[in-house]
Amino acid sequence: MRMAQEQEFRSVVLGEAQEPWNGFARLWDRSDGRSPFQSPAILRHHAVSTTGVKHLFASHRNGEMHAGVVLKQDEAHDLSFLSDLKTDVNHFLFHTQAGEDERAVFFQEFLGTVKRENLTLTLNNQPGDDRTTELIVRMADEVGLYCAMLTHSACPVVEAPTPEALYEHVNGLRELRYRVNKLRKQKAAVFETFTDDRDLDVWTDAFCDAHVRRWHGTATPSNLRHPHRRIFLKGCLRAWVQDGLLVRFSVRLEEGRIGFVIGLRAPETIVHHSTTYDPRHAKSSPGKALLLHMAEWMRDNGYRTLDFGDGREEYKYSVANAERPLARLFIARKDNLRFIASTSVIRAVRGNRFLSGVYERHLKPRMKA
């Protein structure tokens, strides 16, 4: 048995009790990644925004949570990240003091629970080149579970050794400088940055209106045309403000805002999570101009990585100098033939260029909006 005597694994159904949430919040605060998509306030928001059972799987050492994840369970007993509701990348949280053996014990116990209770596990948007993903695959094999990994997307990034070097890289792109100068000189544009909830409702309404106009008449109309999606988005933004993670960037003309980026803070990183622009100003390329504005703010505030989030959109690669693969993991008991067959179909679709293109161009944008 790998488990050290002082390490205890617990599975808790989350409800009104505060202590499990408080323990998870303390873990996030001491975690080695501090992912904005697993921050305490955003997960609490997701928990009250959806129906169904939410589980906290956690490992404690000497009474302190050292590993944990919050998952939701559907009617088919499939577990997935609660953060799937609004995420680019999903993470398991580990205390900065949790070593490799301790992490392996957590996955041994967690996956053993999946096997024992005949659950299935679909882990979307896992960092494909991360040691944690490798550890999950290895421990699933040790526990005796079926495990399939499918690399399905990527996060383009701009990486630099220092914030100043990141700014120099972005500022070196002539088109971005041209877009910024044109907006400022010809349209008297103002570039804005918000790190609190100032003007949040008005700003978000303008973001939603622009998003709806941007995708109107396309094969993937914005789901922000529905009032409940706007309410959900505002709740997400307020949750990220509560945890000190939200950074909003925008371009404003006299008649109103025309370009928007929802950014999220991570260690040394800003995640370019959501963006849109008013298509009536498409020739001014406000979204591209904002990239230079963001890089300047990042330089002045100590961020050296710009993570463009999930998706291989062309505009990202005009700036990015690297990418991080994203994978999906499908885990179940080996006698769960229905789940295994379904996974095989998904792999076949992803392996077919035409079907994969339909998914990327039509289905995926609908799910992410």
C-alpha cells in the first residue's frame, strides 16, 4: 500500500456545509498552480448554477488538504470537472508541499473509488504535456481501469523570460502597432483596463451585445442572445473579481466600447479567456489592437506569459510563439463496454479530417460561447 500513515483520502458530496469548501479554498490558496478555473469563488458559482451532485475528492495530510478536485456527476454516473462550465484548461489541485508519491497516492485512491463504485470519468481539457496527466494515465493502468487519452486541441501562448521581453515581442509586430496608432489618432480611441468590478454590468452588457452582433447570421450564433447566459457570465466575472483574478481590457470610442477581452490572472500569466468586437468596426481590428495594450499592461504588472486559451484560431498564431496541447481522458472499468464503445466513436471522429473539421467549426464554438 502506497499510502503514508498520515495521508487520508476523503470523498464528500458537496452541499450547504461550509467546511469542505473552506478546506478547498485553503488548498487553492496554497496550490502550485492557482488556476483561475478552479478558484474557490468560481466553483461555488458553478455549484449553485447547476443541478446534480457535486463531489469533492481530496487527500489530507496531518489534517490539511493536500490534493483535491471538484467534479459533477450526471445521471449516467459519469464524472467530469465542475469547471467545464467555463474553462480553457482543467486542473487537479496540489499543495506546494505535495510530492510525487503523495500525488500518486491521491490518484490511486481516487481512481480506486471510480472503479469500486463503477463510475466513469471524462476529463476534458487536460494539459497534455503535464506530469499530472501522465500520472493519471499511469495510475489508471495500475488500478486496472480502461483509460484512453485523446489530444484534441491546444492553447497557443506567448512565452518570454521576462515581462519586458514579452512586451518587446508583441510590440515588435508592426500590424499591432499600426492598429493601435490608427485607433488612437483617427478615432480618438481610449484603451481601458479594469481589475475590479467597476462598470462591470454595463461593460458586460456591451460585451454580450457585441458578441451577438459578431456571430449573427453565421452557423454559430452567440448563445449570449439568451438572458440566462448573460446572467451566468456576469456571475462568473463577479466570482473572479472576488478571488482577485479578473482583468478586463477594452477599446472605447465616443459612441461606446468596440473591443473586449476577458483576462484571468494565473502565476506570471494572463489567460486571454474570452474576446469579441463590434463587427461594425471590424476594419479597425480592435481585438488585435488590444493585444498590444495587454502586453503593455502585463509588462508593467509582472506577467511574462500570455495564454490564449483553448482553440487554434488564426489570430492567436500571429502573436504566439508556442502552444500547449490539450487532451481528453476517458476512464472506466474494463467491463463498461458501452463507455468504451462511445469513446471509440469519439476517437474515430477526431481521427477523420472532415468530421473533426465539422466539430471545430460548428459544434465546439456553440459549446464554448
